[in-house]
Amino acid sequence: MTPQPGPIRLAVIDSDSGFVQVLSKRLEGISWEHRVLSAAPPIEDLLAMRLNALVVDLALLGPQAWDFLERLCNALPGLGIVICTGPSTVAQRVRGLRLGADDWISKPCHPEEVLARVEAVVRRRKRASARVDAGPMVAGELEIRVDQFQGFVGGQSIDLTRREFELLHLLADGEGQVLQREEIYQRVWGYAMARGDRSVDVFIRKVRHKLERVSPDWTYIHTHFGIGYRFQPEIKSAEDGGENLEAAAATAEAGTPDRLRSR
């Protein structure tokens, strides 16, 4: 398989000599710009590298791995991050993805799969960047700014994480269409949703809560039972208690409580 996009600037943080050697040889063959690092550099150094994507083995980072990942995702929201590490638990994978990683690959793995997943992440990032020039999206009291990966109400940041922003932007970009959970998961997380996975419902609840906090008089995300969600800004009427209905709907859709919360 020969990757199709143009050269990608990639950094690999890994000390597994066998894996790094095979991956580096393949990267040289397709002329991607790449650097291999045996330890995590300061985030400022990664910023200076102007990378498209990063492949990182969290096991290499030890106890500071989660803190590093969170700071990295917050500092470089446009960077595609693929975690490639050894055996892990479901809780660890969920935590990494919720902190902002784009994908998680378990070793041993084939270098072609790693490259294919990096390409998929970079494609999504480029599609998002292509919409920046269109300016902010305004809906109700909400202003969605792709250039800042953030939403604002009255100039106040909603304080969305990167994943929360991607979910909100996808729904808002749907222009009132109902998006199925499976489609949302595929487009935001980048791969097929596993049976029973409630990540979409969990993140919808988080985004709704943040929107409610700064724009309490509006409803933005609507639930369609058994199908998915629709974005449509509507002013709440004083007598209908719409916000309570929406909250109840989200809880019912989520089913079991979220026991794998990130930090």
C-alpha cells in the first residue's frame, strides 16, 4: 500500500528499537518528513516542529504520560495524535481518547496500519482546517470558531475539550440534519463504533452541560430516540421545561452510567 496524501510531517516518540527501525524504513520509502525521539521533548519543541501528526508510546512516558497527553492536546489542538503502545485496558484506551488522542493502536502492529491511521487522522485535520477561512459559525447565542477549536457565548469561552469541540462542530455543520450515533462516532473518533459503546452519549451530555451553563435560555442539541442527535438552536419557552426533557432524553439514551471518566 502506498499512502496517497502528500508528505506528512510526523514525529515518533518511542524507544522500541525494532518497531522504530521498521517504521522508519517505511517512512523513508514514502518520503514523509519524520523525526524519531526516544523521550518526550518539551511541548514547545513539538510546537516548533510544525508537525501534522505524532505517534507516541505512552508506556515510555511513565507516570507522567496522562499529564503529558492532556497538556499536548490542549496546547496543539490541530495536531493528530496516535497512541501506539503495548497491551492496555479498556479504561486506559477510553481515558486516552477522551483526553484528546485521535486513535489508539496496540502493539504488536504492522507499520502499514500505523501509517494508514496517521493518514486518516491528518485527513480529518485538513478537512477541518479548510473550513477555517469561512469564518465563525453563529447559531443562537453560540459562536463556533474552527480556528480556535472552541465555542463562545458573549465572548466567553465554553471551555470545550478538543473532542467535545469536534462533536459540536460536526453536529452544527449538519445544518439541522439528524446524525446517527454510528456516523458521529465514525467521523469524530475515526473508526467504527463498537457495540454497546456509549462515548457519543457521554460526550453529548458534557457538551450540553457546558452550553447550558453559558447559554441557559437556548437549546442546541436535540435527541432522536434510537437514532442519534440533531443540532438546531431554539429559544426555550418558559412553560415547556424543554431543558429538562432534553436532559432526561440524554440520560435515557446513555443507559448505564459512565464508569470510565477521564480526569
